[in-house]
Amino acid sequence: MAKTKLVLASASPRRVDLLAQIGVTPDRILPADIDETPVARETPRLLAGRLARGKAGAVAEMLDADNAWRGSLILAADTVVAVGRRILPKAETENEAIECLSLLSGRNHRVFTGLCVRTAGESTDSLRVVETRVTFKHLSKTDIEAYLAAGEWHGKAGAYAIQGRAAAFIERLVGSYSAVVGLPLYETQSLLSGRGYDIAAQWSEHGQ
């Protein structure tokens, strides 16, 4: 029986690394370019799920006419950082980063990671949204300036990367660490397995 192909709908090297951690290598990386602007009164949880589903759908459309990839599994994810109902941006400027880090300083916030798996050529999908609670220490002006200079904040939801220097800011985390990085690994293996993708078989195949 032919091995099911896996398409990762993301250009994020973090997600590639997380998949590698559980012995999975995507057969293809095909980023989805969709509008990530929240709609009116949309909650952070709903946004994370909608974006993950939208990315999976966009890649499914790209593969629709390609018989070589029909039946492959599409894995898409999106991470949203929020303080209460306020959705923090994926910081593109230093001013945005300063605003995000100042807001997170000394407070609890939530990270919602939407995860969607869809089979190319089919209209149904499987969706999960994983919630993780994170507590930041109080950030001094020096902390923020040093983190900005390190450059890790750029393009990151909430202006921080937990797998980098920002780990020094985390007082407490309740939930999935890998979800905050960008891909909840337990839910990933669960959804892929539910679609017939045998992760453990790959460990034996590749000696991992």
C-alpha cells in the first residue's frame, strides 16, 4: 500500500522542526497565503480555528487539479496570542513589538493554536483549537530593549518566540508548550492518525 503523502501548509521552520521531533518529514511544503485579519467581534479561539481551516482549504484548492497529490493529507496551523479578548498582532514593527511586550509584561495571556487536517480532493476536515495559558514576568525597559535588539520578535504573534530568548520571561505555562511554538504535537499525531497517517510506522521506516 502506498504511503500517504503529507503536505505542510506553512513555511514556518518551527513547524518543520516540531514535526521532525516526532519523526515526521512533510513530503511537500506549500504555504497558504490568506487574509489573516480578524472579523468584527471574532474571538481569539474562533480566529485561530478559522485561519487554520482557511489555510488547509487554500492548499486543497491548489492541489485540486494535481492527481499526483490527490488523497494526500494537508496539515495547517495558525497561532493567535490574546490578552482577554484582545488579539495581539504578528509584530512587524518595533512599535508593535513594544506595545505587545508592554501589554504582556507581568500578566497572564492565552495562546490559541488552530490545527486543521484535510485530505486533498475531499471537502471535510478535522479541526482542533488548543489553548495554553502563559504568564510573563514583569519586563523592565532593559528587558524589552534587549529583546528587540535580538530580533526574535519580528513576525511573531504577540512579538515573542517562546523557543528562543523569551523563554527567560515565562514564569508559568499551563497547557501545550509545542502549541505555543506553533504546532501542538499531541493533537497533530491524533488528527493525522485519525486520517490514516501512521506516525509510528515512519519511526521504524527511518530508524527514528
